[in-house]
Amino acid sequence: MKTNLVRLLSRLLGVAMVLMAFGSLLTPAGWTAEVAIPRILFALLSITVAAFLLAYPERVPLRSYSFNHGTELVWWIGRDNRILDVNDRLVDVLGFTRAELVGQEVQKIDLGWVVQAATELWSSTAGGEVYSQETLLIRKDSSPLPCSLVIKHYRDSGDEFLCAFAQDISVQKRVSGELKEAQALFEAFLSGLPVGAFVRDQEGRFLYLNHQFGQWNPEIAVGNSLTDAYGPTMAQLMFREDRQVLDEGPQVFHQERSSLEEARTFEIHKFPLRIPGRAGLIGGIVTDTSSRRRTEVKMQESKAFLEATINQSPVGIIILDANTTNIVICNVGAKLLLGIDPDLDMTGKTVSYDGLIWEVLNPDGTPPPIEQNPLYKAFFHQSSSNDKMILRRPDGLERFVLINSGPIYDSRGRFMAAIVAFLDITELRDTQDQLEELNHTLEFLVSARTQELSQSNEALKVTIDNLRMTQDQLIESEKMASLGGLVAGVAHEINTPVGVGVTAASFLKEKTDTLSHLYSTQAMRKSDLETYLDQARQSSSILLSNLERASNLIKSFKMISVDQSTDLMRRFGLRRYLEELFVSLHSPDKRIKVEVLLEGDPELEIRSYPGTFSQVVTNLYMNSCYHGFEGRTEGKIHLAFRIEGDRLILQYRDNGKGMDETILRRIYEPFFTTRRDVGGTGLGMNIVFNLVTQKLGGTLKTSSAPGQGAEFLFDLPLEPPEGL
């Protein structure tokens, strides 16, 4: 297009020069030689130049298009992908001479030139398109130069060529890289902050979110609008806030969110971002203030609770500021004691340590030295405790009071307030005087009755000693009865394996005698010996297993009986101990088959009194047999234990006939029994209660109903205190 314009200008200039030539010749008659000769020469020169311009309008040197006066690097490219010409700027920047470049392949200076793609480039630019891209030019010293490149197509009298215009962008590249690095560092910095950060435009579209903000708002992404994120109602509120920030400057807002898990509060610092040539943006820093808010609420609640407690206290309390001696708190009790209207707000009233509102006196009515004044001592970092003094009110009324005072320090040990507490003991003192007078009167009566009471006490002491001895005997009798039941059960259990052992031994002896006779008479055959060996092996196995069972029963009985008789504290496996105990326990009524289910950790070991456990479980077992399973042929007992924290929970349950409310209420009373007609003492469950609550240091809870069995729940320490 530039070539066509040059041709047009050349032709126009040629026509103009022709017209100028004819114009110089077409002059009036009367020319002189001096005038005619120069005009004729000018006309001939003009016609010659015009003929050249009109005949060859496109013959303009390529370098006239090279823009030597600009900052661009320009070179011309021919159809053979070689450089036709370059401008001075390119020569200066790349360090080549023009001769070193003209005629060379384009790749010598342009790394982005691809010969294979040149055909398509010629075709597209010939159609009027302008090709542009970034490329790297190569200097003579082989160093690269980043440039932005524009290539255009030109025609010249049947010839065509490409003109490349390159602009040095090394500075822009460096600045862009530095900006990108700074942006990356800034984004990394923001992402690492424990606060949220965001940027959004005036339309409410989020342009940037840091990592923390994204975690708090997973529903928001870059590009979302306020309406997308929060809905239209909340979005309108935030639009108003943003407008306020843009108009008035930085603002602080608060936001609360509630979910099924927790309630959270956020503090949002919004500020305007001004960027030249762009509408204002809104930046924000978001801080999670949930913990601080909860602390503030707790502090407010604590303060309100403290003030309510102080105001409800019958003790008069006054707290004074350390710096101003102004009243910070004056409760109702203090106002009533000082004769002040309870509704009058005393906050900020001034009082000094020498007493402007009240006066304190010694019990004898004399004023104490200033250094003994409780308020004075509090302001000089001393404490006063239960000082009995007289408080003289502003209206002159006197009251006897106990005064406690002292300094109050903050967490850093700085003196911040003084507190004075008054307890009115006027009525107490009057009552004390009356009591003293009454005591004098009663002393005579007491002395008169002392001798009589002393004699009665001696008799009562003897009676109590007898009762205690009787109770101890009954308890010991109950323990021995329990041990006797244990002995009977063990004896029954031992009889069975011992009897089987005797039978097996007798059988073995008989077969041995028979084999011995056959041997002595030389009538023994191989089959007789094999039969005897098989019988001996079976008999020995039966004999050994039953003797081991008897031995285990005796060992269990020995350990349990020793524990019940000595009951020393020791460490033992609870599950194994209870299993051995139940081996030796059997229903006193042989017609009742009792099934015991034991449940609990077999590895659990505790340090306690095994004999006490044995006696408690034995008494419960016998109680189930005597009362729960009475009139039945079978019964079930379930004993389970587990650990909860530092406590042992033991649950005993049977499926017996249960108890009604009347029996359940009196089950632990000493000497209460429903089987006194058959010899019941009524001490079994009382012993269980005393052992659990005193010896084992635990608690016992019982539940039962008629027809639903009985349940006993024990809550015991894993290790009872010594001496209980």
C-alpha cells in the first residue's frame, strides 16, 4: 500500500513539472534573450524529470522505506529468504556492517524465522494481513536481543518483498519478569499469612483470593461475584460497604457465620486500591476473631457474674482505683451499711484512705493511728484480715464490723486497685453478749447435771461396748458361715475327681494283678500285654486329670480362704481370681443348677483386697441362691467388670425373682432379713455395703423389680486408699 502511494505521488509530481514547463514557455510576446534562455532551459529540465517520474514511478530506493530516523530495526526480505537491505538502526544495535548482512539468510539475525513456514507467511501477508510475533535477534557477539516483530508485504514494479520492523523489548521483558517475580513473591507472602486477603472490583467480582481466604470460603473462586458467593441480599449489603470504603477510605467490618459445627466471627479490614487508568478496587484483610470473641464473651460473662455476685453479697464491698482513689465498685451491701441510697451510682466518686465517706474506730471508740486504718494499709500494699472495728457512718450511726482489706494486682504484678470488705456484726455482737449472759446462767445448771450425766454415761458406755462386741461376733459368724459354705462347696467338688481317681486306680490294680498272674503262669500272650498297656494308658490319663482337678480346687480354696481370713492388699488378676472363686462356689440347695457368666478383660490386674472381693461376691452369690432362685431348679448369674478412667465398674446381675420397693429400700439395714424363720441373720448385705463403701472406698447402687432379678452396680477405685 505504501508502494502504491509512492507511485501516485511520483506521477502527480511528473504531471506538475510538465505543467510548470509549459507554463514557463507560455508567456507574452516581447521576450528578451536574457529572459527566454533560462525559461527554455528550466522547461527542458522539468520535462526531462517529469518524463522519468511518469515512466518509472516505482523506481524508488528500498532504503527510502527503511525508516532510518526511527527506533525500529528494519530489514527487507526477498523471495529467496535472504536479506535485501537493512536500516542504520539495525546495523548499530546488532553490531554488524551492512555488507555483512545484505544477501545473507534471514536466520543469521532472526532466530524466529522458519524457512518452511515462509511460503504461508508470504501468502498471508500478500493478502493484506500483518504478521506479528515476538522473536530473538542475534547480535554479532551471539548475544540474544528479544524483540517484537511486525512483517508486511510490498510490491515494486512486479517485484515483491517483505519488510520486517523489530522493536527492542529487552527492557520490557526484564521489567515484566521482575514484575512477575514480585507478583509471585507477593502472592506467596499473602498465601502464607494466617489471615485472609482478597481483591474485588466495584462490580463485586473477586479478582484475587489468598489461600487462607479460600479455606474459609471454599464456595468462592476467582471470577465469582458477590451475588454468586453470598446471594442477592448479602451482596447488596456488601456493595454498600464497598461504596463506603471507596468514598471514605479504610473501614472495619465484622461478620458472623454459624454452621452445625461451630459459630465463627471475622474482622474485615477493607481499603480502596487506586490504580492509574483503572476504576478503584476494594482490597480486604480478613482475621478470624472467633477465639478472641469467645474470650471477650467469657470475660463479659465473668464480669457480669462477678458484679452480680458482689451485688448479691451481704458483705459490703468497695473497690477503689489505685491511681485516682475513685470508686470502681460499691455493692448494695456497702451502700446499706454506709446509709447510702442503694439506687445511687457511686462509680467515679472520690474517696481517700483517711476516710471522707466513713470513719473507722477501735472497738473502744478511739480512732486508730493512720497506719492502722484498713484502707490506708490497702493503698500501701498491706492486707488487713478480720479487724474488729467500729464503723461510724456519715449520719453518725455506729456499727460493729469485721473489716478485710488489701491490694489487687494485675497479671504483671502492678498495683491496680484496693478492696475493702465490711461484714456487719452488730447483731452478732449483741447476740454474743446475750449468749455470754445466758452462759453464766447455764453454767450452774450444767454443773448440777454433770454428776448425774456422768453416771448415766458410764452405764451407756458399758451397754455400747456390749452391743459392739455382739455385732463383731455376728459379723464374724457371718464371715465364717460364708467360709463354711465355701468349704462345703469345695468338698463337694473335690469328692468327684477323687472318686473318679480311686475308681481308675482300682481298675488299674485289678488289670495289673490279672496280667501278673498270666505272666507268672507263662500264659501271657502278646495281645494280653497290648490290651493291658492300652487300659493302663487310659486309666493313668483319667487318674492324672482328676488328681490335677482336685489339686487346682484345693489351691483355689487355699488362696481364697487365706484371703478371707487375712485380707491383705496385694496385686492380683481380677478375672483369674473370680474364676477360681466361682469354681469353689456352689448352691447350698443341690437341686438348683446355677450357671455363671463372667465377662471382663482377662489381662486386667488391680491392687486391692482380694479377700474383700471374695467375701462380697460370695455373699451376693449366696443371696441369689437363698432368695433369688428360691423354688427354682436353675438360675443364671452374670458378673461383668470394666475400666472407666481411674475407676473399676463391677456389675453383678441375676435372673431371680427380684425384690419389691419395700425390701429394696431396707436391703442394707443391719439385721433385716426375710428368712429369719430359717436362720437368716440379716447381716449379709450389710456386710457387703460396709466392705464396698469403707474397705474398698467405692459406692454401691442396687436396682430390682419383682420377676426381673436383681442388679448390683459397684463403682470402685482401682486402688483403694490404705487403711480403709
